[in-house]
Amino acid sequence: MKPDDFDYVAQMLKTRSGLVLTKDKSYLLESRLMPVARKRGFKGLEELVAQLRRRDESLAQDVTEAMTTNESFFFRDMKPFEQFRDVVLPNLLKARASKKSFRIWCAAASSGQEPYSLAIILKEAAAKMPGWRIDIVGTDISREVLQKARAGLYSQFEVQRGLPIQLMVKYFKKKEDQWEIDPSLRAMVQYKEWNLLSDLKALGTFDVIFCRNVLIYFDQATKGKVLENMSRQLTDDGVLYLGGAETVLGISDKFKPIPGQRGVYAVNKPGAPAGAPSLGTGS
Amino acid sequence: MKSCLIVDDSKVIRMVAKKILSELEFATVEAEDGQQALDACKAEMPDAVLLDWNMPVMNGIDYLRELRKLPGGDKPVVVFCTTENDIEHIQEAIEAGANEYIMKPFDSEILQAKFAQVGLLD
């Protein structure tokens, strides 16, 4: 790809999604965009970029989606889900006992594996929370992955990635050569197309935010801005989950790590006492 | 080092599985059918069994039922690995004492994830 074509696409992606594409990632650009070029009948990436320069909005959307979509699997990395089940959920059941409701936000829901993993955990714990109302909101910048998430249909490969067989048998049904998630789980998650760089207020306030493996694609300033905006959507005792390779340290003072809980962060309120309650703290 | 018995009548599948399991630092033993696998277990119980369903002489599910009756036969973690991919087969396997179930085709990522789920990887 010609350097000025690369720069054009990189700048467009930065503006639209916050994705930072450095020169060493040009292979990624080529491998992700070739299928888009083929689908649209372009001879190569040169033609594709030429069309982008003509401000083709639908192509720009396709290119952004192709570059920001990442493979996902159920119970990815396991630990955060165990932490949610064993620490945060019991804390929520105590702290929200009077209003019997809480809200979870998956900020990069992708094709739905993360919100559905949380839905499965909640369903498995349903006996402990009769009459509770729980919202799970899944957002993503990509319309295409959200369609897949809403459909709740997964290939045999996808359904085997991370999902224990007992849970697969319990919550999935075979539909031709795909596996369909149980409608009761699908009904627990609400999906919305949302750009993390845009205004988040309309999403409302959450008790738990999962935002894993998203910040790694942003530059420092964008990371800081996204973290700050998310901190406003979180309750004072709420928790934020980041990916294993991500941190708030040196980026934002709106969150602080919870000691002993890797990848889990509490809201950092200026002037709050050191022992202020957090849903992420184990008893 | 943990041990894994690979039970499959296909030499190619055994080779692929052996390569993946060696990378996960398993010592591997191979068997071509359920009877050979049972004999291998009587000689020495492995930590894990990667088990095909359809095989000549003795199939995977019959082997699993026999294995679980052996002294110490409740110890090995058994992971089915088969083209049978309907709920009925999966349930039958779980009832017979399978710990996990892989539907072929599989790749190293799936095998690794399944082995991690049943606590075979540290």
C-alpha cells in the first residue's frame, strides 16, 4: 500500500473509531481490507482507497468494521468471570438488596460472547435472586457483529471456544450446522450500536462495566478520555473490568486498581476515604 | 509431566493431537481402538484421555464405561473428540463419565481451552 493511502486510511480510522494504526500494522490493514475490496469488486486496495477518498460513507463504515472487529470467545480468560461470579455478584446482591436491580455494560460486546457469558452466570445463580431485575447492555461500534450477537447463532468452532460442555448442552440448541443460544439468555441482553468516543450519557448508569481489549487500540489521550467518560457512567461503588494487557495506571486517575484483583478497577473519587466501599472488594 | 492417552483409529488425528499435546507438555501414549486403550489403562492410568467415538473392535463410549469400572478408573480426565455433534451423543458421553467434549474438526486453541477448563493445564 502506498504511504499516503496508508496515512489516509489510518487517519480516517482514528477519527471514526479511535483506532491507532501504526506503520508496523500495515499487514493487518491489508489482511483485513482485502476481503472488503473483493466483496465490493475492487481490483485491489488502491481502488478501495480511491473510493474512500470520494467520501463513500457505506464503504467507510465497512472498512471501520473490518478493522475494529475482533475474534471473541465465551468466558474469555475465565478469571474475570470467576471474579464477577465469586466477588462482585455476591456484593451486588447485598448492596442492591433493597432495589433488587443492577445494570451491566459490555462496552465492546462484539458478537455477543461476553454479554452471554455474563447472562449464563446470572442464570446459573438465578435461585439466589428471585424477583431481581438485571440489565445487560452490549454495545459495539460494528453493526455487523451486533447483528450476529442479536441472532445468537454460533459456528461449531465458536461455541467450543471457552464454553464448558455442560453449559453448551444446557443453553444451546443445534440449528442445522450452527448452535443457537437459548431465547431466555438472548432476552437478557440488549444490544446498541455505540461509539465509545461519542457521548455515553444516554446509556445510563451502570454498576459493572466490562471494557476488555478495547483500550489497547487507542492512543494515550483517547484511552484517558474514554476512561474518564466511562467513570461518569459508573456508580460510586461500581467496578470496571479491563483486558489482561490493559491498565489505568499513568493514563487516568478516575479509576484505581483493586488490590489482589487483577484487571478489576474501582472508581477513584477525589476526597473519598481510602476504605470507601467497592463492589470489587472481596470480604 | 502429565500423561495423555490418545485414542483414535486415524493415524493422522493421533499425529495432530500428539503434536498439540506435546506443545502443552504432555507425555503421550497412543491407542487405535477402545480395547487397546483399556489395556493401556490397565498397565498404567494416564492423567488424561483424548477419546474418539467411532472405532473398530471397541468404540469410545464402551471403552469409557469399562474404564470407569476399573480400580482407579475414575481418575483420568476424559475428553471426547469426535465428529458426533448432536445433543444426544454429547449427553450420553457426559452420563458415561466424560469430563469434556470436543466436536471435530478441532484446532489447538479449542483443545487447549477444553484442557484448561477441566484443570489439566497449570
